[in-house]
Amino acid sequence: MALVPYIELPDMPPSVQPLMQQVPPLNIFKALANSEAVITGLVELGQALRATGTLDKRLKELIILRVGFQSRANYEVFQHRQVARVLDIAPEKVDALQGSPDAEIFSRLERDVLRLTDALLEDVKAPAELLAPVAEALSPGQLVEVLTVVGLYMLICRILETLEIDVEDEDDEIMAKLPTLVAS
């Protein structure tokens, strides 16, 4: 059971209701709605990464899932396995995220990004030898997005686990909104 109440849309501050109508009614959002500043900032950052970010959606999803697996954040992994299905990421690739980032199933870029992700999970600054191949393969903006996605989902996983956010049942309303959320 979550350590904070889940705030339903009608009970949220009027200023955040339009924003919350743009995201699925997930427990993470309902819990974060206890802080207007936090819910607004995190949803807007997530939307910016999806709407105007140039990092490949599948690569971004691999990062999110790797952070979720490495953080032992069951909620995050559960939700993003579903996103991976919407993005047609092979289940074998998702499962491989629980093991070595050097698995053959990953492309060279994916391996480099996953190694960088692991380094950032372990330390504040990634070693130059892990940062260099990613910086060479991506634009500067995409590199910033990789770092931001890792940091954002580290934060989200820590919130989820600390507040003991409950995983939803597979609900038609939530699942119906998921493809729209991913596609935007």
C-alpha cells in the first residue's frame, strides 16, 4: 500500500487537471499529484522528451527499462514492458536488459548506451571511455537526452520504491491511452 494517497483527477488542483488529462491515470501520477510542483515538472519534462526529443524512442525505452531493472523498481518495469510492446521491442531484448549490457541481442549503440546507463547508476560521472562512443554516435542534443532520461528515471524509480506505489491492474482506460502517450 502506498505511503501517500492517490489523488483522483477531480480532487487535484484545477491548475494541474488539464495536464493530468494528457497522461494515463496511473498510480505514479496520482501519487505525485500530492505535490503540484513535482507533478507539473515531471510530467512536463516527460512530455518534452517524448514530443520534441530526437532520441530514438526504442533506445529511450531500453534506457528506461535498464534503469528500472537495475533499480529493482517493479512498478517501472511492469509499466515500461507494456510501452516496449507498443514500440515493438522484442520481448527477448527486454528480458536481456536484466543481464549484461554486452549481450549480442543489442546493437553496438545500444550496448554503448546501456554501459553508460549502468555507469551513471553507479556513479555521478560516467568514465570518459564509456561516454566517448555514445557522444560520437549521437548528436549533442541526443547525448543530453540520454543523460536526462537516465537521471529522470533514476528519480522516478526512487520515488516509486520509497513511496511503495502499487502496480495497477491492467485497466482498459489505462491501456487505451498508452499507445497515444508513447506515440506523442
